[in-house]
Amino acid sequence: MTYICQTFGEDFKKIRENKNYTQQYVAKDAMARSTYTKFEMGSIVPTITKYFEVLNNLDMSHEEFNYIHNDYQLQGKDAILYQFRTIAINSDLKILFKVKETAKIYLTEHKDNVIQDIFDICSALITLSKTNDLTQAAPHAEKVWHRIAQLDKWYLTELHLLNNILFFFDFDTSLLISKRALVELENYDHFHEATALKLAYSMNLIYLLMENKNYIQALEKADNLIALSKKNGRYRMLGVLYVRKGIVLTKLGKTESELWIKKGFYLLEAIEDFSLKEELKKEIVYYLDHYSGEESK
């Protein structure tokens, strides 16, 4: 976590000069120019309010400034959070072990609920990958859910955490989490990060409905998400949705099911995501044990 210290003044000066901004321009509405001069010289430390006002005048977020201050590198908690947000449930074990170990080292010196959650989630995913046994993996995920379930409101950090453990719980709990998460995400319409999360939760909800054999609602959700995926240019997700829509239509006895499965595979081939295509073939066999396999070639 970043603290405002004297060395920040040098970075503010360098950024300001690179932007061709005057001290008067950067100090406006935040502090007197003479006060800002002292800040750049390192003789005073501004309040957190003044710090954010000056950053705003520099057209910069705290996250970007912190990154620049650390020589364009992520450190500590920021690095762990970044690594964690790149993890998918089927992530490579090496990545999971790396994030878990980094979180473990961090926790030896800091008490931090979120990093502890990340450690437990990695433990759950690693256990599941190695044993393929939910009963062994679930207790790690349940620690995370126990903490977050007590919160009155979920923010983006909590929503990221929960998205990684949905499938460790029974259907009703997973469905509850997904629906509440989508409601919470409605508050973040203007955040790009939230858009990706909303799509991920919506995709998970379709899978949960399919697992519960609620194919009519799954089809409705799939059609809605197909439109959103097209709008946001999410072609990988679109390929998955086409295939899952084909599976659902087959379950509902619709004749056009094969067309949607073929469309999904054609799209994944076009973006050269052959590994995902192979995973979806397994999903087809899982849901359609009578399936001939011709459509998945």
C-alpha cells in the first residue's frame, strides 16, 4: 500500500514538467502555489485530500501514479491483486502456486483479509486440480464465503474473489451469489473492469442453470449475454455461448441446435482458440451423452 511521503514530490515535479504544466496550474483549487512548491521540494507532506486534488489536476489516478513511483512495477499487495485477477478457474497450476506462495510471504508480515482470501482461494483451486474432489477443496473456499457473506455490500474486490469460488458451493448458494453479484455490478456501469465481471457472472449463471436442468431460463440468459458479448467484442465468450446455446436447444428438442454448435466452433477456430474448442467438446459429451460428435469436428 502506498503512503504519501517526501519522495513523492520529486515524482510530481517530473510528471508535471513532462506534461508542460506550471506549478500554478497543478496547485489550483488544492493549495497555494507556494505550498505546492514546498511539496515538490519534499519539505512538507500534503493531506490525503490535497494529494488526490493535485493528482486530479495532473490528469492521473492514484493507481497510475503509484505504478510510476515504483519504477513502472507493481509491488506488495498491488502485485498480488493483479496476479490474482488474471487467474481463471482452470488456470495453470504453476501460476496458482506462485500466487499462493507470494500471498503466504506477504501474510507473514501483514494482516490482510483480502490477501488471506486469495491464499485460501488458491488453496481451493490447487486442491481441486490435484484431487478432483470438491469435498477436499470446498473448506478453503468456505472460509472466504464466511467472511464476505457477513458484509452488507460487496465491492469490486469482493466480487472478484467470489467469482473464483462459485462452483465450490451447492446450487442454491451459487445461484444466490451470482444473482446478488449482478445486482451489485449494476452500480458500476461506467467501469470497464465491472463490465468484464458482469459478463463472467452472467456466463456462470447460465452454467448453473444448465446444471440445474433449467434450460428455458438458461436459453433466455444465453440470448441476453450473446447480445452483450457482441456489443463488447467478446468473441471468445461468444463462441462458448453459441455452443452452450446449442446444447440447451438440444435439451429442449429444437432442431436448430446443431447450427449453433457449429457457429461456436467456427468462431473459436477463427480466433485460433483450439484448446477452448477441445474443452467445449468435453462439455458437449457431458451434457449430451447420446451426441454423435459430428457437430464437434
